[in-house]
Amino acid sequence: MNKLIVLMSVLGLCLHAIEIPTQHASSQAFGKSVAINSQVIQLSNASQSVMSLVSGHIEKYYVKAGEKIKKGDKIVLLESIAISKMTAEFISQKKQLSSVNKNYKALQNLYKKGMTSLQSLNKQSIQKDELLAKLSALKSQLKTLNINTDGLRKATSNFIIYAHSDGVVAKILQPLHSGVGVDTPIISLVKEQAYYLKSFLPLAYASKVKVGQKLTIDLDGKIIVSHVTQILPKVDVQTQRIVLLSSVDEKTDLLYINAYIASTLYFDDAKNYVAVRTSALSFYKNEWVVFLPKEEAHEEEHDEHEGHGHDEHEEVGHDEHEEEEAKYEIRVVKIVAQDEKFIGVEGLREGEEYVSAKSYYVKSMLLKSSLGGHGH
Amino acid sequence: MLGYLIDSALKYKLLVITLFLVIAAFGFKAYKEIPVDAFPDITPKQVVIYTESPGNSAEDIEKLITYPIESAVSGMAGVKLIMSNSIFGLSYVSIFFEDDMDIYFLRQLVSERLGSVAIPSGWGKPLLGPNTTGLGQVFWYELKDTTNTYSLREIREMQEYIVTPLFKSVSGVEEVVGWGGFLKQYNVLIDTKKLQNIGVTYQDIIDALQKSNKAAGGQYLEFNREQYLIRGAGLYKSLDDIRHTVIKSGKGHSVTIGDVASVEVGSAPRFGSISIDGKEAVLGMVLQRTATNAAKVVDRLKEKLSTVESALPEGVVIRTIYDRTEITLKAVDTMTAALISGIILVAIVLFLFLFELRSAFIVIISLPLSLLIAFLLMDYYGVSANLMSLSGLAIAVGMIVDGTIVIVENSFRKLHENPTKPKVEVIAQAAKEVATPVTFAVLIIAAVFIPLLSLDGLAGKLYGPMALNIVFVMLGSLGVALILVPVLSVLLLKPSSSKENFVMKGIKKIYTPFLLFALGHAKLVLASVSVVFVVLAYILSLQGREFMPELNEESIMYRVIAIPGTGLEHSTKTAGDVEKYILKNYANEVSSVLSMIGRSENGETAQANYMEVLLTLKPDIEDLPALTRKMNKDLKQAFTFINFVPTQPISMRIEELLEGVKAELAIKIYGDDQKVLDSISKDIQAVLGSVDGLEEMEVETQLGQAQIKIEPDYLALARYGISVEEVMNVIRNGLGEEQVSEKIEGVRRFGIVAKIKGAKNDIESVKAITIRASNGSLVSLDQICTIEIRQGASFIKRENLSRYMVLSMDVQGRDIASFVEESDALIKEKVNIPDGYYIGWAGDFKNMKAATDKLMVIIPITIFFIILLLYTAFNSLSKSMLILLNVPFGFIGGIIALVVSGIYLSVSAIIGFLAIFAIAILNGIVLVSFIDELREKFPNVALKIVLKDATLLRLRPVLMTAFTTLFGILPLLYATGVGSEIQYPLSVVITGGIISSTLLTLLILPSTYLLFYEKNHDAGVKGK
């Protein structure tokens, strides 16, 4: 009888006690990034070549060796058959298009008056679309070669290569009037401000880092992005860390050579794990656990708060009993990954409902019976 | 000898009166000066050693601090028990000594022994705890900023540097404990990522901090005949000084602290906090020195208050939260009221019986005089006026007058019988006649209470002063009766016819037929009373027992316990919620709620999961017990995740003194491995679950504290060239915030700590701490250490050098002794206890048992002693036995009263029985000695008639002594104030006992006498 009253009161008080939030376990990606230390350096041999994009014949150099140039400055004038072909074709097709357009309009009028068939109108329309497509393809090809098609009235074989970045012309590689093919270096350009980041990555990440991965630094709120260009074969002797190089393309006054900056390296092989919120985790009897609400909890309420009923279960297999009868199941989990808000765990299935926060209170209720009246 | 005394007194009447006037004056002075306290000092002779070892775990503290201390102090002379508790950051060793040793001597001995204890450097220094008693916290106050301008840190600083020194200068104050708020410190927040940048190690930074911040004296120089002192003042003055401290010098420039760290004002890690009415606050607690007067200490503190407040900034005030004098005054008031109303009642009874003002006056005057003599003796022997000692006086009030009554009555009768003889002669004669029985009666009363003095432990400390006071006042009354009363009788009494008044006439009319019947059926009456006694004695053995009735302190307090490992900030928040809940739901009854969370910075063993919640109640609450019950229930429902244990401020301290076990009954399981202890406790629980009467069983979990264990990997360390010490220094200083230097501001000192920035955000950030070796290697902590999370001990308790675990239980509806017997047998039979492990029973029950066991030895000795006294008085063994036979008759009423009012058998009740013992014997002596006197006078009259006449003649003094005792004790029965509940069982027993003892003495003693001496006497009559 006594037990029944206790049972009912426990049930009652659990109802208007603390709200225990629950959530369903979801799959999350982990291992996305690592914070490391980077040093700003400048490499002495940061030279680049300006390449020819088309084959042709060098007509004129706008620059001399040792000259300081800026991005967008003219470097060389090429005489190119390919260019002249392309421009000629562009112009002829443009003309063709305007005549097709005229025809089409005339046919349209005729069709309206009932003097021609719809079939011939359609034929004309298809021809027009074909021409338009060809034209836009050509237009974009020319655009990549920095040739503006809007003002193009007649075919030209002249092609100007512009500087793609600031720097100093180190050397002119091809003699004047010589012919060059596609991808032939024409001049070498040394960057004036070639900032690189030398980042020190703990050996533990050796298997994850790859060339091309993103590395960011935060300079007073301004995020500067760079990409790993080189992984040095030797680790830093002193720090025993892998050294990564990445170039900083963006020009900023905030970068000082030799300064150390905190940086974040992003890996692209993030793994997915079943994740729970960090606030769900609790350390219980030497193991990490999460608490899972039980559906039948309301039928079978375990009276943790009074001793008598409890004592009967106080046997060696005490834990199992408690788990069977308590409102919450204690699930031991293994931490496999974590980030700021989530913990990747093993031992929990995706979609399972778990106590997502205030796990402290659940643990309290489970342990309360053994608290005793002594704080000392 | 007594005759000589009386003769001399009568010869020097003036001298005697002057003597007693002087005694009265000094007694009154003593009464005013006696230390007043609510409770006797029940603290055992105890020296506490506490060692603060910040940041260290219970296991390490036990191993490296507690055990060495324990071994050093064990084997000291007079050590009774060594108990210890190792918790996170603190080792607490308590040594209990024999009570008769001098505390200052013991403290000295202990500190000598401490000198030989080797504790690793950096692990703290053992200190002796304050020399105070368990009830030493006499005054609690809140340091309150009414203007909301100061931060908690600033208020705490005021507490430490303004209030504490001022209060400490008050005489009788041993210690002022500050609690709550934050302690200021200077944080040097090191960004370990920068260590690589500038090429220094963590250790370099610490060394740099320690090498700076110095002062030096440079002697003097003489210049122009004058002396100029030289001093180097290199102590840090500002935060910039810290920032500019050089760590490493390069070419033309230096690396300074400011390059690797930010320097800021911060707060030291804390172990406790205070919350008042839902807000954090700063509390101060004044500890009184051992053997000082609590009331006076508090008075002096209050005098100092105005000075303290004027020293504090405007708007910061001291608000009293708990003041021991309040309950002290209430308790003393209860007892004084009982005493005064007892005196008045006794006076009324005397007048009703005597119906003569002069004799009544003499008797009544003896009352205050005896009390004043008692106060004089109390003062001399250093007994404080408290609940227990004053109640001794209250109990004795009715008995004080007994001796005087007998002498006055006899003198009065003799004067009446011999109107012509000189008054002095008649009275001297009368006094001498009764002097011997009176002396013996008083001595017997005193003797009856002496066993209480021999009790040790808590019972002895509680009831010793009471017994002592009864002895004092009885001796006082004897002096008054033998010396002053004859003198006063000569001066005041007038021979007049002792006409019986209507009261006595009425009583006699009713009494005579009963007496005649009893004398007629002596055997039958005796047999039936004996049967009744045996039955009642059996019923008594079934009665529930308790050590001490619960003291009503007119206050409500809770111990609140959350699960082990609960964080302080969470506990503080919970406490705030509890406070708000109480204030909201009990707005009419509660004016303020205070929570003490964790522990203050020194010397207590509470952890962050432990809170004490004290309610300040509004005045005039009608039904406090009902309110308490309702609140208990409400709180338990509203806060399901914590345990509430209702208690009261003084009771709580007493509970703590009960060997650390507050339950009525507990099993202590001793042994080394906590896990084995745990499993034994589980086995015991399983076995005892089925034992009858067990209501509740609780284990005190010692495990449950999650730990991040950082274990250095020696191989990895070798790889990077880092020493273990460096790693441990990073943990101790960088994480543990141990101060590396001190910033001195005037006399105020604040620690400078080299904290690692962002290292305590979460577990991962601990792993990621960067360490730089001196050769430049840069590693994170988890590269060189195995870092694991595991469950460790939240505390480790030890007793006499062995770990133990407590399993406490609540037994209802059956006698505890038999429960223990049955359970003990069951455990022995069914639980397998491994070698090196053993169990012991403890708890309140043990105190009760210790007290009972001791009494079982001492009471027979006392009885023997009393028989000896009786034998000396009557010169007859059979008469002594005859008088002793009265005792069971007295017990009958006591037992009936106890059972009817449903009170447990406590030490208090046992003392009631002792008092009955005395009263019964007193009644017997008065009657038997008179019967003897009559028999001598009229040797030829049949014994039955002699008995009848003697009893009727002696009815008045017997009834008078009985009624004065009864009415003396009545106020205690009806008292309701603070402390009354402790004396309630006692007064119930005595009231019942007096009634039955008196009735049965008057009926059965004559019958027994008849049975004992009928043949003998009547043979003598016939022979003549």
C-alpha cells in the first residue's frame, strides 16, 4: 500500500518536474577542419610565366625586361591566323544572321497573310536558331581571348596578351617575330608581393591533407582564403609538424612577413556519423552514456526515491533492473568524432530518440537513491 | 558532627545570616556572569588538520597528504579516534582525544607531530583548524551593497580586508570565515600558440613572473652627516608592470609577458558560493573560540558593528542572518520561566499545606538561596548556563525544599509540643533529630545523579552539566537546611497550635480507609503491585528508543544534496531556484532564504554538490511543525533531482559530530578498495532487504566524480625532450591556476596565475593544449599524455587509518537492538566479506547503546552505594532494602506516563527514572525513619497501629515533599519554548513517577514494613 502511494506520487511529480527535451539522432559530417598555426612568408622564386593562349607570330612587345607592370597591362601583340579565322567567321555569320532574320520577318508577314505555309516559317526559324547558337559559341571563345565582339566590324589577326597580375618582367622568353604555339611561355613575371602561408600541421593529420585543400586565415574579421599548393616532404625539425605552403593571392596590408597567424585547414574527406548534441552526453559509471526515453515509461514507473521497493532490486544485476524499470534507458556510447555542437557516437542508431539536453537531471534521478543525506 | 554544626550555627546567628547574605550577593554576581549558551559544549576534544591542495583529486590527496598526516598523529597519547576525509582539493583529518586533556596542549602536540610529515612540495601545507567548538558559528552576516555599485569580487575583498580584521580583533573570536563572491586574482592568460612564435616555453613564463616582483633592502649611505636608506622597490605596481616583465632577451630587444599573454583582473577558482533570495552574495561567519561565552562574543561583535560599518564604503552594510544569542536567549528564557513558575508553584503548595506564613517563608527563602549557591558553584567550576544545566535546576526545584521542609516541620511540631522550653534548645533538638535523615536523603539524591557524570561522549556532555547542577543545588539546599534554617526558625517561628487545615483534613479522610485496607491485605496488595510492575517493565522494553529528542530551534534549514560531481555554478543556480520557489510559495512565512553552496575557502569538507539552505522566518508563525512538513513535501515535489534533508542549525552541527553518521543506525564497512566496499554494501543490502522493520536503506556513494586523467607517456616525452615536471606544471599552473607570484597592494595580497587561454572550454581543449619544449619541440598535450575520462572517488573517508563506507538505515516499529542482532547474524551467515574487510555498527543507536551499557554498570554500583548510605543511616540492611523496594513502585507511574504519551525511551527519559529513584527513596526515608521513631516511643503498641498512626502523622511531610517536587517539575511539562522538547520526556516520566511513588509509598510501604517486621515486633511486644 505504502509502495503504491509512493509510486503514484513519483509519477505525479515526474509530470510537473523539469521538462526533459528529446531529439532524434541524425547523421552528421565530422572532421571537417583543424585549427593550426601559420606563418606568413615570402618566397624568393615566386616567378610566373605569361603564356600564349593561341598560336601565332610575335608582332610586338609592349614591355621590356625589368619593367614593372600591373595587372591588365598590355604585354605582347600577336599576329594569329587562328584569330583572323575566328573573327572572319564571326563577322560572316553575323551578316548571315541578319539576312536570315530579314527572311524570317518577311516570311512571317506572308504567313500572316496566308501566303506561305507554317512549315517553311519553321524551317526559317530553325535556321535562325542554329546561327544564333554558333554565334554565341564563337563570341564566348573570343571573349576568353579578351577580344570584344561588340565593336568587331572586320576580321583581324591581331591579338593582345595582357598581364594577369602585378609584377616585374624578369625575362622575355621568345624573340620578336618568332612563331609561338598554344601554352608557350612568352615572358616570365616575378610577383612583387608573393605572400605564402607556411602552416604547421600535426603529424596526426598526415593522411588527410592534400594539395588544393582550403586554408583560411582570419585577419581582424577579414577572412582570407588560400589553397594548399605544396606539402613539403620534410617535417619541421623543431615542431615535428608537417609544413604546408599556400599562396595568398589577395593583397592586404595586414600581412606581415614572419608573423604567426592562427589558421583553419579544411579537409574534404569529412565522414558521417550518427550524432547527438554535446549537451546530451553524460559520464555515468565510468562510461559515456546518453539517455533514451522509454515508451512504456508511464505504465511502469520505478520508485527510485524510496528505499524499500528499491532494496529488493539491489542485487548484483542491479543495473539491468534499473534500466528495465526506469523511465530512461541508459545507453553506453563510444565517442568517435566531435565538433562544437555535435558528438559522433557509436552505439546509437540513426533516428533513435535521445535526451538532447538536461541529461544532468536524468542522471540525478537515477542516482538520487544512493545520494544519502550526507554532503560531507 | 551535624549536631555541632547546628549548635554553632545557632550560637553565631548574626554571623550565619551575614554569611548567607554574602553568599547570596556573590551568587547573584555569578548568576550575572555565568557564560550563557543555548547548548552545552558537546564538541569532543578534537584537533582538526586541514591541508588545502588546490586542484588535486581525492585519490591523490589521500595518498600524498592524508595518509602521511594520519600516520604521523596516530599513536599519540590520548588519541581516541582519527577520522579523515579526502575530497577534491582538501585533506581533512580530525583527531579525537580523551576529554580530560587540555586543548592547547593537544594542539601543540599535534603541530609538533606535523613537523615530521613530509608532503611533496606544491601539495599544500597542513594547518590546524580553528580552535573552536562544533557549535562555534555564533554570528552570520551578509555583506550587502545596498547601492548596487560594487561587484561581488569587490564586496568579497571588503570582507577579507576590512571586516575580517576588525571582527578578528574582538575578544573571543577565533576566526572569521568569508564565503561567496569571488576572490580577486591577476590572470596572465597565455596563448600557447604564441610560444612557437617567440621561442619560449611555458616554464620560462613562470620563471619570469617569479623572478620579477621583488623587493630588496640596500642598507644605507651617509651623505652630509645624514643617513639615507636604500631600498629596491621592484614589486609589481600595475598590470603594465606585469606585461613588461622580460621572459627572454634577444639582441637589442626583449620578449615580454605582454607578447605571449594578456594580463587582466580575474577571479580565483572557487569551491563554494552563497546565494541569498535568488542572488549571489557574500557571507561572513564568525567562529567563537573554545570556552568563551557565545552571548558575550556576539554582544562584543555587535558593539563593533558601527566601527565596521563606518570603515565600509557608503551603502555597504552588514545584515545579520543568524545570531546565536537569539536561540540562546529563547532557550534560557524557556528554562528560566520554568524555574520561576516552579518556584511560585512550590510556594503556593507549601502555603496550602502549612497554612502558616512564618514557616512557609523560611522554606521559600531556602529556594533562591540554594539556587544562588548553585550558581556560585557553576561559576567556580565553569559550567555554562544553558538549556541542559538550567533544566537541572528546574528539575531540582521541588527537591530543594525537601530538607528545609523536614527541619521546619519538625521544629514547628517540637515548639508546639514544648512551649515552655527555650526556643533555641527546642529547635536545636528538633534539627538534630532530623539532621541525619535529611543529610542522607540529600546525599542519596545527589548520588542518584552522579552516574550521569560518568557518561562520556555526547551523552556525558549533554547530561553531565544537568547532573552536576542537580548535585550543586542539592548540596546548596543541604547547607541552607542545616545552617540557615535552624537560625531562621529560632528567629521567626512562634509556638502555635499546629491545627490541621482543611486540605490535610480532606486528604486524610479519603486516605485512611485505603491505608487500613492495604495494611489488612498486605500480601495481596504487594503481590498485585509486583505483577503490575513486571508487566509494565516488559512493556517498557518494547518501547521505541532514541538518543535525544529533536531540538526545536524555531528555524528551518535544509541540507540539499545533488549528485556527486555536480558543478558549482549549476548548484548555485539550483540554490537560487530553490530560494525563489520558497519565497514565492511561502511569502507569508519566510522573509529571506540563504544558501551556502559547497564550502568556504578554508577547512570544510563539503563539495559543490552540497548545499545548506537556511530560512529566515517571519515572526509569529503559528504552527511551525506543520509548516515544516508542508514545505518538506513541496520542495521534494518541485525539485525531484535533488535530496532535501530537513534539519536545524544547531541540530545539524550535532549530527555532524555524531561520528559523521547522522542516521539512527548505520553499518560502516571498512576496507581498502572502494569498489569492493561498494559490492559488499550491495550484498548487505540484498541480505537485509527482507529483515523485518527496515524502512529505508541508503548507501553513501563515494564514487561518481568524473575525472580527466592526464597520464604522461614517458616514451613520448623522451621523443620530444619534455620532462614530466613541465607537464605537471602546465597542469598545476596553467589549468589549476596555482599562483606563481603575488601582487601586493598595501597589505592586500592577490595571486598572479599563469593561465592557459581557452584551455578549459571543454575536454577537447584540454587535449589541444600546446606545450613547447626548451629545444623548440611543439606538441599538444594529447601527443605526450594519455588523456582519459574516468569515474573516480568524489571523496574518501577513513577512520583509524582504514577506508570505510557508510550504509545507513531507518528502522521502524521494532527494537533496534534486536534488529541489529538479527541483521548481524544474517550478514555473518550470508555475506562473504573478503579478508581485510570488516563491518561495524554505528549511528545514533551506538551512542544510545554506549550510554545504556555504561549505565548498566554504573547504576548497580550507585545502587550499592545508596544501600550503603541507607545502611549507615538506619543501621539495618532490611530497612535499606525496604526503602529500595519503593523504587519499582515509583517506576510504575513513570512507565505508564511514558507509554501513554507515546514518547520514546531516550536518555532524557532515563534521567526521569533516575529522579524517580531519588524521590521514591526520599519518600521511603521520611516515612521509615518516623515509623522507627514511633516504634521506639511506643514499643508496646501493635505494629499495625504504630504504622497507621505514623503514616497518618507523616502524611503531611510526605505529601509536601512529593507535591513540591511535582509542582516544581510541572512547568517543564507544559513549557513550549525553544528547548522544552528536550526535557519533555523527563518531566513526563517524573510526573507519573511522583504520583505513583507517593501513592504507593503511602499504601505499600506500611504494608511491606508490616510484612518485614510484624513477627519480630509483635514478638517483642508479647515478650514484654
